[in-house]
Amino acid sequence: MTLPLRGVVAVVGGGPAGLMAAEGAALAGARVTVWDAMPSVGRKLLMAGRGGLNLTHSEPLEAFRTRYGAAAGVIGPALDAFPPAALRAWADELDQATFVGSSGRVFPQAMKASPLLRAWLRRLGGQGVRFALRRRWQGWDASGRLVFAEPDGSVERVTAAATVLALGGASWPRLGSDGGWASVLAERGVPLAPFAPANCGFEVTWSDGFRERHAGSPLKPVAFAHGGRTVRGEAMISAYGIEGGAIYALSAGLREAVARDGSAELVADLRPEMAVEELARRLAGVAGAPSTATRLRKGAGLSPAAAALLREGDPELPRDPAALARRIKAHPVRIGPPQPIARAISTAGGIALDALDDQFMLCDLPGVFAAGEMLDWEAPTGGYLLQAAFATGLAAGRGAARFIAE
Ligand SMILES: Cc1cc2nc3c(=O)[nH]c(=O)nc-3n(C[C@H](O)[C@H](O)[C@H](O)COP(=O)(O)OP(=O)(O)OC[C@H]3O[C@@H](n4cnc5c(N)ncnc54)[C@H](O)[C@@H]3O)c2cc1C
């Protein structure tokens, strides 16, 4: 039996990272209270479950780690300790069996987050984890106590033996994570990378006619290339520009290119599964003396939105089938600024990873740990965001328990 540790671990932020930190610390014998500004925890997790909760990904761990780019060195050990297989086993224990979708993504069979969150909160309660809701963390007072503002304006001060900050990024602020913590930590000298939208759409200056007719139309299948990377998937034309999985996967590079150059070129392949020669043959094989529109529809099988996209900015398409095929396979789209961070799926930037030790403790604030999206890493959609939130949360929670034990 684990002996109870003296002192309370305060977990501030009840998203997936904070709840996992609470579980890790509680299982290590700590008394844990989770504080959250909202009236209930896990709101972004519930939102993530709206379109099918993509918990993690089934690809081999070696490939999985590369999704975090330069941050893999810090996120990697947390993933090794709590890899995708462990996350699936954890979900199983909550009676939320998972399955691998055709793209390799992992979902709970219920697809939604609500049954998983309900079962998890029940289990956390059984582990003795307490919740203090509607408490907005404001920083520390002069005695090192955590300061929380209550809705009626009163202030609660809390002495914690160790603290895990899991306050999320700055996207979708109405769900609770608004990035307000950044100024508190900056004042304490914690190095922070500026917030930036990640997994977000980008502005494109469409013609009025194209926007009116095709906003809301999917492009599928499609492949986009930028900066030497090609991503196949789907995208959606929107009134402001373009969004969707294939765009999100390229969003880090696009964001940097737009910040540097003012705009960026994305190259769309509107028939990614077909070689250019085969496409040219099919375009040439359309019977009669077809118009270009007919060739695009019958020969290339393009949707009205994909055909119209080809004419954006350049209504005169080549008539020669080989040249037309090359264009369908490499159509340039000029991309403008990313969507505001409030509308992005996730946040880049946050606490610099070199400010943390290998337990996810802030080197300059002993006893204060940090986890989840508030750290400076980013990853594409596909389950990589939640997996890293869970894994870093667990590492920080275990670290906090170890800290008070020592
Ligand atoms: C629409 C949408 C769909 C998504 N779908 C997926 C998906 O399918 N798969 C995937 O992997 N990821 C998905 N994500 C991303 C994923 O939900 C996040 O990466 C994840 O929730 C981050 O977890 P976190 O615990 O770090 O932060 P959060 O979930 O943001 O939790 C932070 C918590 O801190 C609290 N908080 C913030 N500031 C304070 C304060 N000052 N005082 C007290 N409490 C505070 C907040 O109320 C919140 O409860 C999606 C995101 C969105 C927006």
C-alpha cells in the first residue's frame, strides 16, 4: 500500500493534462486538489469529442515521436513512459474500448469524450482527488501561496507542497484556456515563446463568385505541398480562405513563411492518387471536342469546387491535356495570414522547454511543474495533441508526488 504523502499537490487546470497529473500524483500517494476557473473540468476535451475524439495514433512510437519536431527530445521520454498503447489500456480500464480507424487514428468506440470523462472523474473521486471549481488562478502571493479569484470577487490563498500547472494554450478561450497565465509566469522570469495559432486555417483572397459558390465545399482527396513537405488528406474551402486536416498538418511551416514573407505558396494536387501521365491520357480521351470544363469533369473527375479552384486567379487554363494534367497536379494557391489563435485547434508557443527539468518541473521555481498545451510544443492533429497532454500530465503529476516525497 502507498503511504499518504504529507502536503497537498495542487493541480491548476482540469483539462486532460491536469486530470492525468492528478491521477499520477494520487496513485503515487499524494493528496490532490484540482483547481479550475470554469464551472466544470475538461471542456476542451468534450469539444474535441464533438467530431470524433481522436485520442491518439497507432503508428510506431519512433514515427510518432517525430510529430513533435524539435520538442521530441523533451516530450519523447514522457511518451516512452506513457505511450499510445498505455493510453489505450487506460481508456479500456475506464470501459472505453478504442479502435483504430482507417487512417491509423485511435478513437474510443463511443467516439465522444463525455462517457470517458464521466468515468474518469468518478475514478478520480475514488482516488481521493478533490475539485475546486470556479477558481481562477492569479499567481502567487508574497508568501508563495497560490492565489485564486472566486466569482464573487473574493480571493482564496492556498499553500501547496507542490503545484502542477496545466492551464492549456490560448485557443478556443471560451472553453477556459485563455493564455492569461503567460503574464504571471513572465513576471516570475519563466522564459516563454510567444503564442501562435497551430492547426489552423489560412486566409486566401478568393474571387467573390468563387467564395459565394464554393465556401463550405470540401476538397477531397487532395494533397498540398509546402516547404518540401506533401500532405495528403482533405481540406475545406471557407469564406475566409482554406482549412482542414491537410492544411493543419502544414500549418507550422505556412505560419512561419507568412510571418517572414507576408504570404506563402501552397501547391495543390487535385488528383493525388493518379500519375500525371494517366491523368493526361484520361483528359485526352474525353470524346468529341470537349470544353475544358467537360474535360475537368469527365476526364479528371474533378468536383465543381476543385474545377473552380483551378480557375481562381487564372481563368485561362491550358487546353493541351498534358499541360492541363500538370496543372491539376500542381496548382498554386497563395496563402495569407493564419486564422486568429482563438479559432485555431491548438496553440504553439508557451513555456520554453529548456526551462523544465526531466520531471517537468520549472528549474527556477522548485516544486512547480507544468504540462500539456501550455508548454512550447506543437503537433499535427491525429491524436498527437491529446497523447502529449496526457503523457506530460502524467510525468508532471508523478514528478510532483516524488518532489513532496523527497
Ligand atoms: C475543436 C477542437 C477539437 C480538438 N480535437 C482534438 C482531437 O480529436 N485529438 C487531439 O489529440 N486533440 C484535439 N484537440 C486539442 C486538445 O483538445 C488539446 O490539445 C487538449 O485539450 C490540451 O489539454 P490541456 O490539458 O493542456 O489544456 P486544456 O484542455 O485547454 O485545459 C486547460 C484547463 O485549464 C483551465 N484554466 C486555464 N486558465 C486557468 C486559470 N487562470 N485558473 C484556473 N484554471 C484555468 C481551463 O479552464 C481548462 O480546464 C482539439 C481542440 C479543439 C479546440
